[in-house]
Amino acid sequence: MKLTTKGRYAVTAMLDLALHDTDGPITLADIARRQDISLYYLEQLFTKLRKHGLVESSRGPGGGYRLAILASDITVARVIYSVDESIDVTRCGGQQNCQGELRCLTHDLWMELNRHVSEFLNKITLAEIIQRHMVRQVSKRQELLVSQIQLADINLRMKSSAP
Amino acid sequence: MKLTTKGRYAVTAMLDLALHDTDGPITLADIARRQDISLYYLEQLFTKLRKHGLVESSRGPGGGYRLAILASDITVARVIYSVDESIDVTRCGGQQNCQGELRCLTHDLWMELNRHVSEFLNKITLAEIIQRHMVRQVSKRQELLVSQIQLADINLRMKSSAP
DNA sequence: TAATACTTGACTAAATTAGTCTGTTATGTA
DNA sequence: TACATAACAGACTAATTTAGTCAAGTATTA
């Protein structure tokens, strides 16, 4: 299966967006700070997510991204698919041409694994993750941390500009 | 998850070995021919499989590899693990240090997916695959194909060595 | 008009994978 | 004993992928 940090970052960022969706448009800079992801990298990912209709953007000051559809309609599979092409574990993509033009010995095995993984990722939505997991605690911690850093940053600037 | 052709090749080769285990030691050259895998590459994989106790080898003419344990005791997970380090989908390997020293927002999600995949791959053995899937038909086709090629090869040599 | 924030697309570095090659050692057979 | 076979070991390379960076825009709001 093709599950790299790209897909993981995308899901993480989308989850962040879902958690803060009520606060109006969220900038990528915010997400980058909170989730420790390069802003440049996020830009790449969100271009794809937008093209796949998962988020919508607004430019200019006060702008940012919001979910384009309900968090309960966004499955993890959809997010990964949007940035990562596929969640396929076979070599042939189900085409049965894994050995020359024919199916290889393990074709059925990988297809079956595919079904399992797809089922799991297609079933679970962002909304469910937020409810089910310890996501909210983690999120709180992240917000706290970011605001502390910003506070420290302000203090630092005041000191350095002071004398 | 780290599921590359390396892991797939290993499972395929082990399945080939399991299918032909009654024929005495099987050479890697045979497996290479039947499964379209580079002999050199197979050598690498089987070194690891041997070190993990899945196969045993005998050298010299008539030598080759055999399963070191019952096919019903060899799970796919074990094979993949032997050549491929892990079937882990998380970044932190369950260590919860995916964001700095703490767990990232999606930690639980990947852990859950991990459980699903591991459960599937840990449950299914080579023996089961042989029984369940269309493996035997595919295997027959492969043997037939190889013997045809060998036959054609012999014909070719006879022609070329004839004046 | 100035600052903000998305948009586009090219570019690079690092890591991983897949595959190749050279040579060595052990063993059965003629 | 010589020879062929086949495993064993490990270095090496090429190709691909991934992760990340950057520069130059455009649109929007205050």
C-alpha cells in the first residue's frame, strides 16, 4: 500500500481543519504551526484537496481554507486518494497483469488485503475520528503549545526592541 | 505500510516453495524462472528468510531450499517481516512520538489500521492461501509455461548445433 | 496601497528500492 | 580428484519516489 507521510500529513491537516472549522477560514500557516508541517508542503497538498472538492479557499486577509463538505462526509480514503493517487497494495492495480499479461501467484491475496484496508478507510470519516479518538485532547495541547510559543515570541521581540 | 515488491516477491517465492516442497530441495533458479524474479534478487531474499528460520538450504548439486517449518505455520506477516522489517503504517512505530515527543493528531487512526492489517496478515498462512485461492491453477500454468520454454530452448540448441 | 494568503509550477536533495555483479564456499557425482 | 552445481556474502549502481524548497505570481481585504 502506498501510505506515506504525504497521505498522513493530508489526513492530519484535514483533521485540524475540521476541528477549527467553526472559527471561519483557517490559514495554512496556522495548520503548519499546529501540526509541524512545512507550509510549502501544505500548499501542495491543499491544491490537490481543493481540486478534489474537499476544501474551498478564500484569498486575502482573513482568508484561508474551510471544509467544502461536511466532516461526516469526508472519509480518510478520500483524503488519501486526493493527494496520494491510491491506497492499492497490488502491483497491477487489480488488472491481473502482475506476471506478464497474467495474474501472479499472490494476486488474490493482495486483492483481499486491499478490500480489508479500503473497507476500513472508506468507512471512517473525519467526524468519527474526532468523536472516537483522543483527538480533542491532542488538539487542545497543540493550541496551547502554539499560543505559548507565540507569547514567548512576543516577549522576545519586546525585549530585543526594548533598549 | 511498507509493502513493496520486496515483500510481495518474498511471499510469492515462499508460496512457490510450498507448492513444490514435496519435490525435494528447490533451487532458486527454478523459482526465478517460474515466478519471473531475478535470481540475484531471490538470493538476497532467501538469505533473510533462512536467517529467520523459514527455510533451510542444502548446497551443491541437487541442493536448494525447502521449508524449514510447516506451510500451515508460516503466516504472510512472518514472511514480509523477514525481508521487509515491518508492516507498520504509523510514522512512530506505535511510540507516540510522531509529533516531537508526543503523539500526532492521527496517531490512533494509524494504530487502528495497523491492527486491522496485522490481524489479516498474521492470520493467513501459506497453506491456507494454497487451499483458498486459485493458486494451484496459476501454478500449473507457470509450470507448463516453463517446460514449454525449456522444450523450445532444446529445439533451438539442436537446430543451431546442427550444421 | 499595503499586507495577507492562496496559486502555480519548477526545482532539488535525500532516501529507498530494485536489481546487478563478483567472488567464495560447500557438496554431490563422474 | 576434478568438475559442475548451487548456496552464501556483500559491494555496488540505477532508477524511482518522496519530501521539501523556492520564486513569481493573483486575488482580496482593510
